[in-house]
Amino acid sequence: MIHSRLIGSGHCLPERVVLNAELSARLDTTDEWIRTRTGICQRHIAAPGQSSSDLALVASREALAAAGVAAAELDLIIVATSTPDFIFPSTACLLQEKLGGRGGAAFDIQAVCSGFVYAMATADAYIRGGLARTALVVGAEVFSHILDWEDRSTAVLFGDGAGAVVLRADNAPGIEATALHADGSHSGILSVPGSVCGGKVVGSPFLQMDGQAVFKFAVRVLDEVAREVLAKVNASVDDVDWLVPHQANLRIIEATAKRLGLPAERAIVSVDRHANTSAASIPLAFDEAVRDGRIRSGNRVLFEGVGGGFTWGAVLFRF
Ligand code: UT7
């Protein structure tokens, strides 16, 4: 039986760091409000002209190097992003060209902050189904492009970045279980309700959110989906070495860990330094923890995400 294994990861953060103090100097907010309500101290913001595919390229090169895989070996590239470079071609095709690969399948997945778990579960299905052997899975975002920088309720929450992993077909798992869900009836609580038509933006090009509704929804479904993937392999929370949740708010991460009965120190946190980087947040947090030696080969890791759509999902794997 074919399984998929995660064999390398990488990340990219834009150089420019924006501290809470910089935002409070021009918005009606404070460092104290941002820290206590979200846990965020700073975020990285892309330089003018720096796109999702640029960030994806750096993260992907790191992941390929860590995996010892050449771009030419990739037969699948999936980029999870809600901030693609263009309407088309896909960011995955642009990334393939920048990496210098040719011929394998390449496409984007749009599931907002759940995008990375959607992309990983999709790549896993391709590999297990024999449609691909070596896949690059990327989360890359420039949410700074879709924020209203005058709106204190959203501008303080997000950052830019990218994370990438390489998955390869193997005889042993690897990825043990995945679960994906969506409920479009909640599309209104987190959206960028704009489109391009006739040369104009129709609707709004800025992110809008009912923060409290999102918060309650997130805590509930993150608990449910974690239990769902664990149940698929008859595992319990005690069998999880590391939880790598979507990084939206420290209070959501702590509440999720508490509901699951997982000690808080086994949940990886990067929201304090990266803010919410949407589809990039899970691979970014994961790669940092691999590189600093916390997550090690053989550990059992649980990724879980929730975001606009509404969408949510989880991936359980042995690293
Ligand atoms: O990736 C998935 C997408 N996002 C999320 O998961 C975010 C989920 N939601 C959250 O993280 C939290 O709901 C927020 C951080 C967005 C907000 O925290 P909250 O504790 O739910 O605050 P709130 O929305 O209830 O607002 C409390 C007060 C309000 O003032 P009043 O009405 O009590 O006078 C807001 O106007 O805080 C005010 N406020 C701010 N004050 C200072 C909202 N934003 C700010 C701000 N600085 N930046």
C-alpha cells in the first residue's frame, strides 16, 4: 500500500517587521489591546511588489533542499492561497516556472485559512491514489494586500509569509488520517466580498470579519476535527506529540488545547511573531519548530485549520 511521508519543509517571512507600536501610532488601538486579545506582538509585511509566488519560491527552495529533492522530480505542486499573484495563471504555475520544473500538475487551492490542510489532504490523496509520487505543498499569502489599513478591527490581526512541505510516496505512513469540512452557510462571517468585472472592483476588496462569531466557530470545529482524525486511527490526544494549529489568535489556540485535554506546551505557537498568515500559518509554525529542534523525526503531529468559507480540516501524521 502506498502512503505519503513529509520529507522536508521550509518557510519564508518578508524582511519588514511591523510592531504593534507602529500600528498604534496611526490607528485607534494599543499594543496592550492587541497582545491581550490576540497574543500578537508583531507581523512581517511584504515589500511593495513582493507577491505570494515570491514568498512561495523561497519557502519551496528551503523545503526541497531539506528533502534532498530537485524541482524536476516534482510531479505535483499545490499552492494554498487566497491572495494569488493573478486571477490566472495560478500561483502554483508561476511557482513551477520560478523553480524551473516542467510538466507535473500544478494548481491552487482556495480554502482561506484551512487552505494548507486542504492542500495537504489533496496531495496525500493524489499520492495514495498513484497519481503523483513527489508533491510540493505550499501555503503562501500576502494578506497585507487585502486589508483595510484604516480598520483597526482587522488590520492588526494579519501578516504575510509562506511555508512549504515536500511529500513523497513511501511504503510506511506518513500521513495517517485527514478530514476536510465546509459549511457555506457561514460564508458571511469572514469574507473579501469583491470581484473584478469590466475593469473595476465590484463589491469590497477588503477583508471583513465578525470576530466573535469566527472565534466561537473556530474553537468548536477545531476540537471536533482533531477528535475525528484521531478516531480514524484509534489514537487519543495522548498519542499526539505536537499540535500545529492555524495561528489566528493565542486565545483560540489555548482554548482548543484545553478542550482537547492537550498540555498547552505541546501546541506550537507562532502567532505572537507572525500574526495570522492564513494558509501559510501552519507550515510556517511547523517549519520553525522543526528547525529549532522541537519537532523531531518520529513525532506524531496534528495539523488543523479553520477559515473563511467556512472551511476546516485536520491532518495527522508521523514525521
Ligand atoms: O483565521 C481565521 C480568521 N480569524 C480569526 O480566527 C479571528 C477570530 N476572532 C478573534 O480573534 C477575536 O474575536 C478578535 C481578536 C478579532 C476580537 O477580539 P474580541 O475579544 O472578540 O473583541 P470584540 O470584537 O468583542 O471587540 C471588543 C472591543 C470593541 O469595542 P466595544 O464595542 O467593546 O467598545 C471593539 O470595537 O474592542 C474594540 N476593538 C479594538 N480596540 C482596540 C476592536 N479592534 C480593536 C483594536 N484595538 N485593534
